[in-house]
Amino acid sequence: SGQGAGGGDAVVGMTGPFQGVWGRPGFWGGDGGYVYVVGNTGPLRALKYSAAGPSLTSVGTTTDNFGYTSGSPVVTSTGTTSGSALVWVVYSTGPTGANAQLRAYDPVPVNGVLKLRYSAPIGTAVKFSVPATDNGRVYVGTRDGKILGFGRPTTAVLATKPYDFGSTAVGTTENATVTVTANRDLTVTGATADAPFVTSLTTPVSLVKGQTLTVPISYTPSAWGASTGSLTFSTNVGTTAMDLHGQGTQPGLGATPTSLDFGQVRTGAAKELGVNIINTGTTAETITAVTAPGGPFSADQLPTAGTVLAAGASTTVPVTYTPTTGTDTGKPESGALTLSSDQGSVTVPMTGTALTGKPQLTLDPTVVDFHTVPVGQSVTLSFTVANTGTVPLTITKAKAPAGVFHSDDPLAEGQPIPPGEEMQQKVTFTPSDAYPATAVYEITGDDLETAKTVTLQGNTDPITDYYNKLGGARGSFLSDPVSAQYATAGGGKAQDFRGGSIYWSAATGAHAMLGDILAKYKALGGPAGSLGYPITDEQGTPDGVGRYNHFSRADGASIYWTPNTGAHAIQGAIRTKWASMGWETGPQGYPITDETTTPDGTGKYNHFSRPDGASIYWTANTGAWSIQGQIRDRWTALSREQGPLGYPTTDELGTPDGVGRYNHFSKQASIYWTPSTGPAAIYGLIRQQWASMGWERSALGYPSSDEYGINGGRRNDFVHGWITFWFSNGSIQVTYR
């Protein structure tokens, strides 16, 4: 560098042009020196090093093209020993990385062709993946988060070696035998081969350790080009597979791909694809004529008449589609590239659709905040990838984050999005520590604009982050801070502002509180009290009258406020009962007390704002039940839970005859009410007698008085009589009017 004109670079040699390159070259220092590079939608190419110059000369390629997102090559060898090297590379079919393979090629091309020595499926490839090598092993990462290791396993039940049939004419059959060796005593129970390979082994065959088995195998290519497959052996102790390779040949020229489909391209834009023209025969061929595509299709770097292609050699032709006129729905266009040789010709048809208008890539939101996520947990959020333009959009680049931010199903390059449509892209945050983390998801479309990004962030300062989300000092109801952040119970923290406070814990996140609800919360001990941390901001109630916050207490807690009732806490089973009855829109209304302990020390209760009075009482034995109106008034007059009735054991319920209302109580007692009788308490043996007669449907009807004392006994009056209990003999007497 710095040795060229004007202090620039001095180019010492140039070869090409070839396809674009997304990766880096590999190098083999033996056999005189070779450089290997994978072209974008082109072949793996070998360039021979020459010390004169120095210079690089293209001397060979693979017979097929590598899809976009294929990886960069790496070479393994024992130093520079000739014959010891292999060129390893990850092959991908296209932007999604689907149907990927790990491949190995001979380092030195023969007659212009790099020979495939090994291939294995790896699932979905990571973009531009480079194999790692160490101590006789090759490792490849996949998009689903796995690392695959390759090497000759010491535990294989049969020792095998890959077999290559070499070149075989299309439609003919090449027969061969392969030999495998038993690594232990076993019985071969079957052998199968992937098409176009066939085996005909007769099984079962028993082998002792070290014994060999010769297996017949044949190859019948139905088309020109490379064939790969496996010969799989089933045994009584497991299975083993060996790799098979072959090259179908026929005189003439071939093309990969066999046709070019440019898809939808808007007018004024251009899209380039490459086609590999291959000598599919076994002898050199001479190009005799070339017919370039016309109209909106154009081809550069066309071979000229007289160009000689060695057997198996290829030349890559870039083709560009540049539509000039189109329609909103798309104007189909077609063309063809034809090359002829002294042994045949090949025609590559091409199609494209010309669109007017413009796509528009839009990402929303442009910042995805995961807030605080504890170590060991994961949170998944999403953002929208939309085409807000008038013609289809194609994603040309999508760089998903790696590390603590990751996507299990990343956006695929080549993904089309119709106009007006959108898709959701999920991202997961799995922090490894509590420190702030940021990353970006970078996406580019074919809308001729620069790359767009979505910023991903997590474990930033949660209170400051939430404060800013609410509008900060100038846009938030909280106004300016009046304290620094301070520690709270259980590892949380809080900060006070002129208009309220924000409380945060790792489990609940950050939430804002203000006014009377905040004052009540602090009076009850804040995070250290019985309510826990807020799990909502202050919210308006559905009836539009009140406000509330919910809290993290395991069995539920809330503080509700109205201008008339003030702020009061409700929690646990009492809150659950209140919620089941419709919250503030139910029969009780809003709480007018906090949860309070009863005078006998056994129960808990909240009173409510219902005009004629309402309460929910709870004990560990009875559970939580609602009592209200005149029944509650009568219970109060009888000293509530400390009186003869005890605690409610039902809500107020309607009677079976549809006329009255009642509550049952824990001391085998009840209060019944009708519009004509009002409330009346009944308990003990008198209640037991009335119940045995059919309650309010008995001949006595409803009780019309509480139990009261008479000379020598106790009595309840009823609409149609009375029941008397006599002290003298403990008897019950029923009297009708």
C-alpha cells in the first residue's frame, strides 16, 4: 500500500472480472500455490499463483454454482505435502440457507474442474459460514444453533472410504465394487444406496472384526452434472454410511441454472443474475456462436467464438435485467441466451416482470426495548417489517443480531413482501449478566435506499428508561425528579418525582404511582408491606369514576381510589371475591376501608361504598363472603361476627321461591329478608326445625322476627306462625296462626 500513483495502492496483478464476493479467499501453499474464492451465485474458483508478477490465473471451477449466503473456503493439509490437501466450503442453495451442505474438493483442478470429494447435508446454513478445523475434525455451525462435527468416527461399526465413479456418460451404467471392514463382530442386515446409485448386496452377512466385505455398486446418471449420495449399511449393532460421487457427462454444453427468473423488478432498477456455461462432455469443445439476449436483458463477459472449454470446464456469464416500461400489476418480459459449440448448443431462457411504482421498506418500531430481564430468563418481542410502497419489495439483506439478542427464525434474504403487506420479526433477549446490552437488526430492501436498522436494547436503567418513555421532565405527569434512585425491599429500587414515584423490581418491571394511591401505598409500607411492588401504572376504572394500581402480592392486591371514598387497599381472598362479583361495577361498589382485622382477631374484612352498606368478610375456616344491605344491617345490630350468628358462609343469595334474600353464617345461623318482613335472624334448634320443614316454602313461610326470649323459652315468629324452644324439656313446638 502507498506504493502507487499519488500514494495509492500499487496493483501488482489482476484477473477476472468474476462474480461478486461476500467472503474471503482460502489458500493452499502446496502444489505451487492456489487461491480459492466462492463467487456470489457462481462457482468455487481456483486461481494458480505465479511468482512472476506475482499474478493469479483462473485455472478451474466447480461444475455447479454456489447460492447466495454460501461460505468461504478453508484448506486442510499436512503442511505443504502434495496430495494431502482438501478445500472445505459450506454450500447454500440461496438466501434462506436451506438444504446446505459441507463440501470438500481436491485442491488441484483437473482439466479445469475442481473434483468433489465429499459432501454432507447440514440443514440450514449460517450466512457466509466458514468451517473450523482442528486435529482431523471439521466443524460447522448451523442457523438453528447447532455445531456439527465431521471426522472419521472411531466408533463406526464399519470402516469405509468415499467412492468416486468419476465421469460416466448419461444413460450408461458404471459398475464398481467397494470394500468395507468390520470394526467389531457384526451381521450386515441390509444395504441401500441413494439414487442414481444402486447396490445389490445379498444379506445377511456375518463378519468378524477385521474381516472385509465387497459390495457391488452401480451408477447410472440420468442427466449431466455432479451426483452425490450415500451407501448405507444396516447391522445388528448400528448403521454406517459411506459417500458416493459421480459426474454425469454428455457431449455439448449445459447451463446452471438452466433458466433465469429475475422476478419482479421496477422500471429504472436493475437486477443481475449469473449463469454458468459448462462443457458437459469429456473432450474439449470450441464455442462457435453466441447469441446475446435482447430487449431489457443484457449479458456482459460473453465468451467469443473460438473460445475453447476443456472437458468439465465452465465460464460464468452475468446477465442483467433492466426494464424500462412496466405496469402497476407487472408486465411479463422474456429473452434467451444461446451458445453453440462444435458438439452442441445450449439455450438459457430468462423471464422478468417489469413494474412501475416503488417499493418502500418500513420498520416499526425502530427501537425495541426489552427493559429489564433477569439472567437466566428470556423475553421475545417483535417488530414490523412492512412494504409501504406500491410494488412488491424484496429483502436483499437481513443481518440478524447474534449473542444475547438472537432470532430463532431470522428474516430471509430474498423474502418478498407485497405492497401494503407486513410481517412480524421476532427477536429474543437472553442476558448473560445484568449489564445493559444493545444490538441492531439491519435490513435492506430493493427500494434503492440505504440499510435500515432496528435498535435492540435491554437491561438499561429501567427507571430512567420508563421515565423517558412516559415523557420525561417536560412531557410526563411526573415532572422533575426530587430524589436520586434508592434501594427498596427485595432488591428493587425507586425514584421520587414532583408528580409521583416510579417503583421497579426485576420481577415486575417499572411502574408509576401518584397522588392518594401513592400516599396510601407508602403508609402501608411500600414494597416492604403486604402489597409488594406495583404491577401496573395508575389506571382509570372502567366506570370512569375511580383510579387504581394492582400489586405483586402472590394472591393479588390493589389500591382503589375515588374522590368520595379516598384510597383503600384490598387484597388476597377478599379481593378475589370482589373481583368475581364485578369489581367496582358489582353490587358492593368501591372499598371504603383497607383490609382490616376483625375485633375477635380471627377474620379480615373490607367495607364498601354501596349506599345501603356492603362488606366482604373472611376467615381461614369460612373463606371470603359478601354481605350487604338490610341483611348486613341486622347482622351489625346483632354484633356481627361476635354475635350469635358468627361469620358469613355465603354471599347474599336469592331464595328458591324468588321472593327473598338470605345469608348463612358460621354458627348454624341465617338472616332472611323479604320486602314484607324485612330482615330476620334465625339460628340454633329453631333454625334446624324450620329447615327440616322446608325453609321459606314450609307452611310457616318466612321468619318475621329475630329469635327472642319468652317466659321459659326462646321463639321466632313467622308469617304463618311461630316456633318455640322450651328450656324445661328442650322440646321444639310449632304453632300455626
